[in-house]
Amino acid sequence: MRLRLKGSRFFVESFLLVILLVIPQGTWAAVESPMSVIRSGSEKVLTILRQSERGQAPSLRQREGEVLQIVSKYFDFEQMSKMALGYPWKQQSPEKRQEFSDLFKKLLFNTYVDRMERYHNEKIVYDSQTINANLAVVKTHFLSNGENMAIDYRLRLEGQQWKVYDVVVEGISYDDNYRAQISSILANNSFDTLLGMLRAKVGRDS
């Protein structure tokens, strides 16, 4: 009987060892909550903005690459590009899709940084998170001179990480807003014209 127990124990331990070796590192780690993702990313960006404003670090423009690197870790810019363009995405060549995605990413990034820069000295309150399967909503708001500005982040679980696919500011969705503008442009213009307009817009904002 004792030999049988030892054999069973050896089998179990060997099985667990094989599992640990085969499964990639990090699979067992707990997924960071949507709230933690938004809080961590936002605070990192705000720290850079405040340091630059106080002269404790290079200007924001000089640190733009650093900010983009942080934001890209929790924003799914490609998915946001697809959602904003809608059906015409499927009609474009891989090269044009890539250019649109790159330009739209820059546009979204500029919009996000402009808003954070405008309110970076105000208090951010992280209100709540709601998770439904692989989708989540994190509700936040800025407190500015007694007034509240609500910003909701919509996230989707990708593998082991939550990523933002839409931002809703005071009830207005980034994706819906840009999709309406893009649809209006494409109703009377070619996709190449749209790309040209985005190039000009991003160039002015840079």
C-alpha cells in the first residue's frame, strides 16, 4: 500500500513538473484588473506631464515617444482604427490599412495627450469597473474646480491583458465620433483623400 501511495505521489509531482515546464511563464499569473491597467497607465502619463511642466524633465514633445510607449501598452490602437473605419477597412490593401492605422493611432494619441495635458493638474477619481466575460468598462472622472468630467474606458481582454478599444468622454464615444466623421468624408471622397486629410491633420498636431 505504501508503495502504491509513493507511486501515485511521484506521478502527480511529475505531472505538475511537466505542466510547469510546458506552459509558458506568466500563464499562471493573475490578470491585472481593468481598473489597475487604467490607473497605472494614467498615473505614469500624468507623472511625465507634471515633471515636464515643472522643468524637472525634458519637454513633453521631447518625451512624446516615452508617453506613446506607455499608452500603447494598454490601448489597442489597431482595433480602434478598424472600428473607426468600419466596413471600408476590408476594402483596402494591406499597405493602405497600415498607413491608415498608423495615422489614426497618431491622431488618437494626440487627442488623448491633449486632454491629459489640459487636466493633468486636476484630480482623477477612479470610480468603478464592470466586467462582463472578456469586456469591461472602467469609469473615471476629473475633478476640476468643483466640476466633474466623466471619462469611461471600454476594454477587451486580449490573452492575459486588458486593452482599451474605446474611450467615452461625457457620453461621446471616440470610435462613434470618428466613424461618423470618416463616413461623412468617404461619402464624397476617395480613401486616398481621407489619407491625405489625416496626414495633414497629424502634421499640424505634431
